Amino acid sequence: MRIFQWLLSRSASIVHRDREGMAALRWAALKGHVQDSRALVVLSRLFTQICVRPSESSPSVLETPMQAETLIYAAASAIIVENVNDPHKQEFLRGHDAEVSALDVSLNGKLLASGQLGSPSRKGAVAPVVVWDFDNRSRYIDFHGLAHSVLCVKFSPDGRFLVAAGANQMLYVWDVSTGEVVYNRRTESPCFLGVWGPILETGRYPSYQLCTTYDSQVLYHLMSFDMRSMSYSLGSDAMQFPPSGLQRKHICGLVVADFLITGTSAGDMCVFSLKTKVFRTALPICNNGVTGIAQYGDFLFVAGGDGRVKAVRGFDTHWDVLAENVLEAGVTALTPSADGAELIAGTRNGKMWRLLSSDLTATLQSASHTGEVTDISFGAKSDVVCTTSDAGEVFLLDLSDYMPVTSALAKSPVRSAVIASNGEILAGYDDGFLRAWSAEKGGSRLLWQVNCHRQGVTVVRESANFIVTGGGDSAVRFWQRSSRELLSSFQNHRKPVADLVLDEVSPHVVHSGSEDKLVVTYDLKQNKALVQHTSLGGNITNLSQRKDRDNEVVSCAQDGKLLFWDVDYPDPTGCIDSPTGMPLRLRCCEVSPNGRYIVAGCDDSRMYIYDLVSCQCIQECDGHSGGLSQVRWSPDQKQIISAGKVGPPRTQIHTVCRLVSEKNKSRPASANSSALKSGGRNLSHVTTAPPNPVCCAACSRVLLVGA
């Protein structure tokens, strides 16, 4: 019986070693010990015998060459890897179902960790942490235990351990090489910051220093290997503050040599000694809180919520300010490039800046909306596009570099805009005004404004002879082009006007659609509504028109159907159903300039392209994290611009997606062939390749730029 029990325990030990060995092998491959993936199968048995754990002190971990031009940041639930010098070069990592709230990169550049807000679709609002194999752009391992939001994630200096804290007041330390939980506990208050100190080499099993911050407490932890339990254990000590008390909320920081440097919500930079575990000094830096601290060499770069960025150098209680700059808005994230020559800063007004480390001279890297993208429109040119947002912004973007040619800002949300034939930008606002802006480079001027509707302008269209607007008061109104006098008004709809289309054949005919299921055709010459169609299906959300056959009006609806309407027939003359066989909630549609294709955007975050000859779906493009709100073809038919929204109400981040397509060809679209441009309410969690990425755990909005 004893022999039998010994055999069972021996076999269990072999299985356990096999599992540990395979995990160690994968870990060794990530750290660079195994260069050829084909050797994994051959060496797996060998590694279970000779390498239960890889060496944490391998010099190859620290000497892996970095890419100084690589920028990593999050837009909604996607993680974007972008070339900072070429916004057209982007790759996407998708594995979250809610907004990414925290990012970190290991020092060797092999691993990337990301945490999210609470899942809207899973019980308990769980917030998983995903570790990515950065070289292969693939998912490596998932960690669970946090909920509602991941406040911070941070790799240990050798990349073996990962610390993360959640809004559910849980603190975790995981062994990335094995996936095991090294330490976890529920804290008295949420942990806002977790940073590692230098590794203490003490033989085969090194010890690790970890610092965590809470509402009014800063803790120092020493994680050392316990030979009795053959596992790591964590010991904790509280940092000593002055007797008078220093009540601060420490929201960002890092460890420099034997000192912990933190930034507080009060705008101070605090210094703690790790050797004595004592508070040393507090230096006032900025207003509205310190939101980011980065280091390169002997220099510290500190950013604040008032837009101030400072370069400081010093030791212990003596610090000198070497350079300073003030950006347009509060900084939400700051991180240095791998070579230390530049810094990347994200600001609350939706912009990213590149700052020289030498004197903090700032150059605008990208800009985007700070609210929901509400409309997209092209003029005669294909290289510029007009976008609007509910933050009152109107942007004219150059698609070669995605930078605004001009921008206009008003207090009221913008719902629709067009680039007029004379070069003006006509925008309709929630306050009921139609405003015309100049398209001058650098800054736009208000040319004129007209009060059009009592309950806001929902859509605006323009021709050489008139301007037509639809409003929240269900009215469709025609305005004289030059004098802006009211020509005619129609009240056929019972709900706000969803869309307007100028007829392709008759310049005096306009079609309107509304969620009251009506499609109405107006003749301005006859000053009457010619025909009124009624959809028996879902509410109509958008309109377009065919370029061939009888130039039928196309409507999309919430029942997932594209209906074709002819003014000579009361019923639809054609119908294209959902490609999946299941009803989709269509939100927008547009026929291509040559009339061959039609694109439709849905609530399922996908964009569907149909061939109007075969009436079949030829592409399903997945580039957004939430439902689409608008799609537009460029006049040369080489690009599709789409706008989408993600996230729960009140915390939505909205996206503009640019998809490059081949003219007159149909082939499956890859998610990595598309490009996203996101308008977030502010910029955060912007990080470059190592050596020392710093993310602000208190922020949760990002900007995505490029194609």
C-alpha cells in the first residue's frame, strides 16, 4: 500500500513538474532564452528536468533593444500600437469588453499589461487584467480577482511579477511566469498606485521592493522567498509621516534609487526614503494635482492637472527646476521615449504632445474630439473631412496626417455639418442655430448664424441654390443660399428629422427620413411634399440614394433592413436583409460614389458593405468597440470614414474609423488593416516603449490617431 501511495505521489509530482516546465518554457521564450518556437516541443521534456523556473537575473532581459518610435495607448477597449512618426502604421490588440483603464510595459519590452473598467456583460462587473506577448501581438495570460475598475498595473523590473489594484479594494501580485497568485488582500481603501523598487539580489531567489499608496497611507513591502513554504511572501511597513500630519492622496509615482517619489492630488511632489521608511519632503509643483511623473537618467519630469510640465533634478530634500512648459489643458499622462530624447503627454482637451527632454519644447502630435462624434462629411476633396462632436467642436481634418486644418468651438453640441460648395463649413447646433465657419487654416471664423429650429438642428444639407435643415421640432425648412431667408417649411414628420438627402437628378427635390417611419419627398419648386412613404418595419435612422437604375432612395432602420423607395410607388421596390440572418439595428448607411456598393453601420460595432448588383454582403469590417453612428465614403471611393460610440452612457468615448479599401474590388477586411481615430474626453494611459512608462491610474480617457 505504501509503495502504491509513493507511486501516486511520484506521478503527481511529475505532472506538476511538467506543467511548471511548460510554463517556464513559455516564459523563457518571452524573455529571449528560446528564440525558435519550433524548439519548444523538442525542449519541453528537457526543461521539466533542468529548468523549473527561468533565471530572473538573465542580462538579456535588460539588454533587449527598444523601439523609440513605438507608442502604445488605449482607445476604448482596444490597445493601439502606433509608430509615433507615421500615424498610418497601427496595430490593434483586442481582448477587453470595456474601456482600458490602465497600461504598463515590461522593461524588456516583451510584455504588455492592460486592465479595464468593470465588464458590462459579466456578473459582478469583473475587471480582468490581460498580459500580452508584445512581440507576437497575442494574448499571453489573463488574471482575475479585480472588479469595477483596474486602478493600476505595474511589472516588476525583471518582468516576472505583476502588481494590480482594483476599485473593489483588492490588491494582487501575480507571478507572470506561472500564473500563480503570490499575494492578495482586501485593503481598507482603494490602492491608487503600485510601483516596484530595485531588485535586491540575495542569491538564487531575489527579493523585491514594492510601494503602494492609499487615501492617507503609503506602504513599503518587501517580497522575499520563504524556503520553508518554497514561495514568496510579503512583509509590509507603513511610511512615517510628520507628527503634524500630511493628508495627501498619492496618485502617481516611481522609485528612484532608494527614494519613492509620488505626486499628490494637492499638487505636491513627495519624497520618501525606502531605507528609513520616512517621509522626507514635499515640494509644491502645480495646481489641480500631479497627474504624471516620468524619469530618464538623472531627470524627473512632473506633469500637472493645470497643464504644467516641469523638469527637475535633485536628491533627497534638495530639488531644482531645470525647465518648465505649460500646455493648453491639464495633462493626464506623461511618459518618456525609449531613448529619452522626447516625452509624450496627453491632455484633457484631446491632444497628444511631443516634448523635447532638453527644454520641454512642445510639438502637437495629434488632436481629436473631446466628446461624441456626431457627424462626418466630405466636400469635393478626398483628402480632408469634416467631423463634429457633442462638445461643440467642428474639425476639418487632413487625412494625410490626421491633424486639424482648422477647428471651431461653440458652447452648444453640434449635430450635423457639411462642407459647402463655396468652402464654408455649415454646422447645425442643439441651440437651434445654423452657423457658418470659415475654412481658413489655423483658426476658423464665424461668418454668420441663423436661428432655424426651436428644438435644435438635427441635420443640414446644402446646394448651390438653397440650404435645407431638419430639426428636433420635426420640421424641414428651406433657406435661401445667399440671404439665408426662409423659403419654405414642412411639418410632415411627427418625430425629429433623422436625415436629409438632396436628390441626385432633380436639384430642387429633397428627401427626408425620421424615426416615425416616414420617408418624405419634397419639391421646392412646387413648394409641396410630393410623396410620403411609410415603413412597416423599424424606425428609420438614415438615408442615402442610388446613383443608377431609378435613383431610389435607400433607408436603413432598426430592424436591420435596407429599403429602396421610388417616388412612383407607395411600397418599397427592394429590400436587403441583415447578412447574418438575425436582425441588426442599422444606424447609418451610404451608397458609394460610383453607385456599386452601399455601406451600413450597426449597433453591433460592425460595418457591412453590400454589392448592389448581387445584393449580397461582401465585407464585414470590425474596427469599433461599440455601435456605429455615421459612415461616409470619400469622393474618390478609396476610403470609408465611420464614427462609433462605446462605453456606458455618461462615460462614452467615441471613435472615428478610417478604412482603406480597394476600388471596385471586394475582399475580406482585416481588423488590422483599418485604422481608428478616437475622440475621448481626455487623453490618458499613453505610453511608449520602455524604459519607464508611467500611466495615471486616476484617468480613463484616451485618444487614438492614425490609420
